[in-house]
Amino acid sequence: MAFRTLDDLSVKSKRVLVRADLNVPMADGVVTDTTRIERQAPTIKELAEKGARVIILSHFDRPKGKVVPSMSLKPLVQALENALDRPVFFAGDCIGPAAEAAVAKLKDGGILLLENTRFHAGEEKNDPQMAKQLAALGDLYVNDAFSAAHRAHASTEGVAHLLPNAAGRSMQAELTHLDKALGNPSRPLLAVVGGAKVSTKIDLLQNLVGKVETLVIGGAMANTFLAAEGVKIGKSLHEPDHLETARKVIHQANESGAVILLPTDVVVAKEFKANASHRTIGIADIAPDEMVLDVGPQTIKAFENRLVATKTLVWNGPFGAFETKPFDAGTVAAAKAVAVATRAGNLLSVAGGGDTVAALAHAGVEADFTYVSTAGGAFLEWLEGKELPGVAALMTK
């Protein structure tokens, strides 16, 4: 994967447009989770320290091409200043006179945040005119928003073709780790795919089954696979309409030589609530009035045995209903096993997706994985083998 980085740019006194993702959780005008800001900070700081005039572009929420005051980026100025330990100026628009005047005042090392790009309909339409207006504000373009790279928008894709471009440090880390995980992995490669529905992960399963040595299916989607194989799963959550999809994935695995690891024992309960009465049984013993809510210790043992020989692991989705105790045990045990192998230097582990990040944090091992992506939809589309427009625009020939 060939792309330019900050190391390839001469930025002193240059106006550098930085596409960041500042679409952070807010409550009453205050940022409640600064994770994304902290991930973008190193790029912005490095450029400012090198004497660039840094101009930050970002969307926030879904204003649908109209100015919605509650979706302004202005309340983020304080959180940005805290993360950067530098003053941050704000312009009340991202194109036009207000943006142009603010950019003109910027000195070397200065940082300017422009207003929500999605206040203009041209952003999501990837309007060439808007891309030109954005490009006119800068001399160079840096994309540090992998989480928005699956969208072909004016600020993520259009403008990248109009200025010399590069990946920011967060984007660089994401692309480097994803390439190591799926592009050119050390083998054997194992993928964990969990979550509630097969229907939302068909493309993911079909892409991974041809690339991995082992495919581990967890969560409620494993119930659909078990049902497809004739297992009586009681009143477990599953998708009867997707039994054939599951059979196709199993057939593809047989064709490609991949091993599919399904639960052999499960934790079942008659009702889904915290600390519900439950039992651990083999998959052949699920009663008609019981539902599967987690995997059992035998399944985790089989996973750990596979892990011993695995060199690269990609993880998307939990093993069970981890938000509700005691049905978090399987996910926590699996996550800890991966953390131990990673810390020992035997495994490259890359994980992503909202539920996955929450599950790893719940297990207390988020920092022990090689890389944890917070990119959500973009991470999923990458795993599905789809081209991401914002990434493709950065690729050198």
C-alpha cells in the first residue's frame, strides 16, 4: 500500500487542510468522550510544531446540508485546545468569505477549526464546486479521518484530488495495521466475527472465509449457523431467513480449506436479564424454552487451542450478550486469551467495531491488542474488501 505521510510533506508556512473526524459524543454542549479528538491531536500538533498553518475540516452529526446551530463545531474548540495545549481559532463557515478571512489571518503554527462541512449540501454530494472552494483555502491536504474514509464526500475525497495529499498519523496507523491484518498478514490468520445478525455481515463473512485459515463465529449469529446445521436452538435469537446464507459460508469454507469454529457448548437461560438463572450445556441439550446467550468453556478452550498457532487475528463482534452479566464470560475469556498472546509477542491482533471496542474495554484489555480501530463503518467496509474512496484518493500510483 503506497501512500504519502507527513514525512513526505514540506509544511512550514503552508496552509494545510486537515480532514479530521470530530464527530464526537456531546451532551448539553460538552464533549462526553474525547477519544477521537485525542487520536487526531498528534497530526494537528505535529503540523503546527513544524510551522504549518493548520486548517481543520470535520463534519458533525447529520444536518443534511442545512445550518443547524445545535450541530455547530464551535463547542469543540475548548476540547481541541485541551488536547493540543494550544489556542484554536474558529470560523463560522467552512467555505466562502468567513472561512477565507479566518484563513488569511492565520500565522505559522496557528490552528483554525472550520464550521461543520455538512452544513453545505455539496459535502455529501461530493460537489466538485465545493471541493474547489475547500481546496482554495489550502496548499496541502492531509486526511486523518479513516472513520469517514468510506464516504466519497467533498472534504474526504473530492479535495484530495485537487491538492498534494498525504495521510495523517492516525490514518497512517490505521492503514498500516489493516494491511498487516488482512492485506499481507503473517499466517495462520484467524478472524472472529460475532454480533447479532448474519444479514448485516454477509459481505464480511464472504470476504473473510476466502482469506483466513480459521473463522470463529460468535454471538447470536452463531445460532443461525447452528440452526443451519440442524441443531435445535430453542427460542434463541437467530435469522431463519438466513440459514441458506450460513450454509453457503460453510460451503465456501470447505472449498477454501478454512476451518469454521462454532460453539460446541453454550450458556442458556429461559429469560434474558442480568443474573438470570442459567446453565452451561452441550449444543445438543438446548431445551425448547431456552435461549443461547453465551458460549461455554469448551468453546473457549477450542478457541485458545487455535490461538496457539495463529500469527494474525482480526476481531469484529462479541461472543455473547456481553453487556449483561453473567453472559459476558465467553467474550471476556476470549479477549484475555488474545491479550496474553499479543503481549507475549506471538500475535498481531487488530479489532474494531463499536460493540467490539466496548467488549474489549469491558474485559480491560483494550490497551493489550496491537491495534483497536474506532472507525466503525469504515473498518467494517475494509474487512468486507470494499474500496474506501477517502483511502483510494491518497494512494500513489
